[in-house]
Amino acid sequence: MTAPPDDCLARNEWICGAYLTTRRHILLDAVLQHLRLTGLAVLIGLALAVPLAVLARRWGWAAGPVLGVTTILYTIPSLAMFSLLLPLYGLSATLVVAGLVLYSLTLLVRNILAGLRAVPEETRQAARGMGYGPVRLLLAVELPLALPAAMAGLRIAAVSAVSLVTVGAIVGFGGLGNLIYTGMNTYFKAQVLTASVLCVLIAVAADLLLLGVQHLITPWTRDGGR
């Protein structure tokens, strides 16, 4: 009988240290692409969601259409979303970012709007009585008080984006999803497991990082700040 190979790569094992040492540059490039796509999509989504939520808060009639459109976008399957955006952006990283931005709007707009609506009316009236105009009221009172709800939405949007980036592998821009996709096609066990675990670690790290930021910028929500 032929002895089994000593190399875990040759044996195609799920857990293989040799894969980490021989493919570390490939893994690093995939992780960096994953982080870039996720971060860019969440930042653009946040930049769009804040004015949309403010608009919906200021003019009540706009809340229904804004929430309705963003909710419909969220119900579109990811493969269908990328296919619909393909004529606009082609096979590019921009295609993936655009799709992730559209998905993030539902989570971000809804939570930011909920935070703005939760600001007590007496607080607004007190600020107006102190001479706060609409812009100063928004920036100095309403948005800071809406931060807990907004940060909750941002955490969910970030974790969702980390997951959805992997679908970008269908157009060649999926970060770790590229490794998962090719690994599944070739049944490369170590690659599939390693890339999947790294996705989970990125999602957990992003959530913990944003939770820490929320803790720092909303001291009044802590027990000691009451």
C-alpha cells in the first residue's frame, strides 16, 4: 500500500497550517480587499442615510416613500441586485460597493430615523428657546441624541456588508469570497475553511470596534452617566 502524504495540503485537510504559511500573501490581499469594499460601502451608505433620515423626519410625508423604497431594495436577492447594476458599473469593484450601499440604506435610514424621532419634543423646545436654529438644533441636539439608535443600525449594516461582500466573488471582487468561491469549485478544504473563518472574525471585530466607538461617544447611556 502507498503511504499517505505527509503534507496536509496534499491530503486536502480542512485544518492545515501549511496553507496559512504558503498562502499568507494571498490571504492578506483578500482580507484587505474585503475590508476596503466593506468600509467604503458602509461609509457611503452612512453619508446617504443621514440626509435621507433627516428629510423623512423634517417632512413626515417623505418617511413613507423613503422607508418603502429602501425596504424594497433590501428584499432584492444579492445576485439579482448585482445583475441589475451590471449595465451601469460593469464587472468592477464599484458594482459590489454600489450593491452593498443600497442594502445598507434600509438598516441605516430606519435606525437613524428612529433615533431622531425618539428625541423628546421638550428637548427640542428648550433648545429653540436658547436660540438654536434648525441646523444647530440638528447638529448639536438631535443627531447626538439619536446616536445610540444610529450606531445600532451601523453595527448591523457593517456586519451585513462583511457577509455580502463574499457574493461579489461572482464578478471577481469578493475579497475572501473569491477564495471561498474558488475553493468550493476545486474542493480545496483548507482554503474554504480559512477564508470562512476570517470572514467571521472580520464581522466580529467590526461589531466590537463599533460597539467600543458607541461606548465612547455616548457616555450618557452608561450606568455611571445617569
